[in-house]
Amino acid sequence: MSEKVAPWVLAEAKKHTEAEFELIDLRDWPLPFYNEPTSVTGLTKYSIPLAEKWSEKIRQGDGFLIVTPEYNHGYSAVLKNALDYLYTEWHRKPVAFVSYGGPVGGSRAVEQLRLVSIELKMVPVRESKVRTG
């Protein structure tokens, strides 16, 4: 469960003092399912105030470490929605993934996230490590 894994990942990340890390919990960002009147690729303003705040939060980040469980060979709808809400805010920002669950340690969720992050013009970290058991 993410409420155990994410704080552990954050504590491990904070051991690297050359960077600052912050936990962004999607439970604190209850975005409705994406339903803007235009394509996300053309948006500069959002019709929902929370989406404007989400946009600003992501703009502030220099890079991201996404922690997610694997559900049914993929990642959660909540994470998909949070990623899909924005487009230019993600551009040229490095991203790494920590996933868990399923018979192969969350690697299928990471595989999907890599494809989505490339479409969002993010820069996924190339190397992967998988642990099971």
C-alpha cells in the first residue's frame, strides 16, 4: 500500500541531499475525471480551480519520482487522470518510477508509465531494477 511505500521512498530519496523532495499525495488532489472543453495539449487555463492549482504545483517541480501499486497489469485510474490533466507542465522534466505488486513487482505498471511519460514529453530515467518476493 502506498501509504507505507511512498513515505519509505521519500525517506530514501531525502538521503540524497543535493536535491529537495516533497511528497505529493493524490488523495490531496481530488481532481474530477478530465472533462475540459478542449484538448489538454492546447490548454493554458483550466475551467476547474483545482486543476489550475494542480498545474501550478507541477510547474514548480524540476522532476518527479512516481510511486504506484500495480493493478490489473497497470497503474491506477487516479494516477492516469492526474497525469492526463496536464501536458506542457510535464515537458522536459525527468521522471523515475517505483512500483510494487503483481507477480513481477509492479514492472507492468512502470512499462505503461514510461510510454505515457514519453508522450507527455517527460524524460524517463533509463535504468530499471525489478525485485520480486
